[in-house]
Amino acid sequence: MISNLVLQDTLNGIKGITKCELAIVDLEGKVVASTAEMDFLRADIISFVGSSADSQEIRGSMYFKVYDDYQVEYVVIVSGDEDMSMIGKLAAFQIQNLLVAYKEHFDKDNFIKNLLLDNLLLVDVNNRAMKLHISTNVRRVVFILESDQIKDYSSLEIVKNLFSSTKNDFITAVDENSIIVIKELKDETGEEMKAIARSIIDSLTNEEADGGQSYRVAYGNPVSEIRDVSRSYKEARMALDVGKIFFDDQDVIAYSQLGIGRLIYQLPIPLCKMFIREIFTEKSPDDFDEETLTTINKFFENSLNVSETSRQLYIHRNTLVYRLDKLQKSTGLDLRVFDDAITFKIALMVVRYMKYMETLA
């Protein structure tokens, strides 16, 4: 529903042009907005609403009906020495158009939320989109902005302003911690999507009012049909969750970069525990000292390249080989062998996943 503040601003603007006093009242005669104290009777309002007339002069003022879907929503009262009939018709027309615009905006927001949450039948999606003048075959992608708490509505308004220039972009909030952006794409490159995600974060962190909050943005794969937007949303949601586990040092994460992390994220915890017991028997990655873990991670970062890893660790090649041999004796896995390296890498990710799930329990 349109806010009383918007209605008040509209009346103030009309008064500034016409010099007439105006008021908007509801069907029970309660004042919604007015430019001055106006003398009218509640009985006159009720009688006028029940009549067949769209406008009527009562006790020296002009009364006009404002409709919403052929039902009377408000009554506009105009008082003054100017042409009250013309001014009243213009005021009623303006308010009626505002009702339509706000109702369409509300309907679009509801449609987008239900679309994201899969609350619509596929056969109804295109029909409802067309009725709301939403393009059905535009290439789009879903971004999710998350923070510990989206402060009031300030963050939402900042993001809305960022995308205000394009009519095919939609911004909504589904909870107090996240904002959803459905963005129309000009091309299909990952660089474009990454740049958009970065611009969202920058627009918020550059605001002094953000209170020093940290933000994360995740996004799904592009889709070409309106009915597939929910799939991109689910991918973005998974990217956000998986990113907290395996990419916690990044504030922008794409579903396409999750790799094996998204598979591990869907494993049941009992299966993970069984896998770790089979790989490490009685030993666990938690038992490795900091030096060993640093060596392992750096070795993986350098694609199992012994020379480059030893260079970056500032150690002799033979020292690195000694550490890898020692690790092989304790685990039975030789990280210089591709299959063993893959097994070890997965095991480390599984352990990290289990630790994260424990924090949520």
C-alpha cells in the first residue's frame, strides 16, 4: 500500500502549484493526508462514497473518488477560490496513478520472491511475468549479498540506487541478513559478473554509514529464461555457504569456482567420518604440526611442483623431499603421486567441512 508520506508530499506539491487546500480521507472519514485543517462531516464522506457520483460539491468543497481496481480507495477534498473541479480531477488522477504504480511494484516484488523460492507453478511463471511487464527471455544471474545484519533498510536502498538505471534488474530482501539482486547481463563473461559483485560490495563499503560491516557476495550461473531464475538463486545460495568453508578469505565467490567443494558440502557427516578413518586410520590432519600443514598447502598451491614449493618456502629441495617422505610414512600417502595427492586434498577438505558443521551444531 502507498505510504501516507508519499500522499502528503503529493498534496503539498499540488497546493504549491494551485494554492488550494486539499485533503485525502479514507472511506470512514479518517484523514490520511492534508495541507490544512479542513471542516467536513464523516457522514458526508460515507454518503458520498455510497453514491454513484465520481465528484460532488458538499458544503463549499469539492469531493472526488479515487479508485483502485474499480473500488473506491480514497476521497479527495478540495477547498479554495480556484477551479476546484479541475484541480480535484487532476489530484484524484495523480493519486490513482500512484496507487497503480505502487501496487505494480508490490506485485513485482512478491512475484520475484515467490519465483526465487519456487512457490510458483512453472506454467504460471511466464503468464504472471507478462502481466507484470517483466521480460521472460532476458539473460540474468542472481547475486546474494550477505552481512551479519543488513542495517535497517539503508543497505537495501544503496543497492537499489546502484541498479536504478535498468528496468530489468530486481532487488529484494528475503531476510534481515541478505539482499538478492537479479541482474540482467549484457554478455556472458565471468569477468562481467565478478565486476558486478565487486561493485555491490564497493558501493556499501564506501558509505560512511555502513558501520564497518563486512560483506560477502555470491552468484550463480546465468540463465536465459525467467523460470530458471530460481536455479541461479539456489546456486548463489550454495556458493555463499560453501564459500564460508573453503573460500573464507574471499568476499566474492562464484558457483562456478566451487569445484569439488560443493560435492563435499552435500555429504552426510557419518560418511565423512568413515572416509577420514579409512584414510588416516588413527591419525588425523588435526595432529599435523603447523610446519607440515604449511608444507602441504604450499605443495598443493604449486601443483605438486617440488622445486617451486621449496623456493617459496625458502628451504632446500632435499628438505622438502624429507618432509614429504616423512608424511608418506605416517599416512601411507605420497603427495608426489597424483592419485595420493587427490585423496589427501579431498580428505583435508572433508575435515574442514566437518569442523564447520560442528560450529553450527
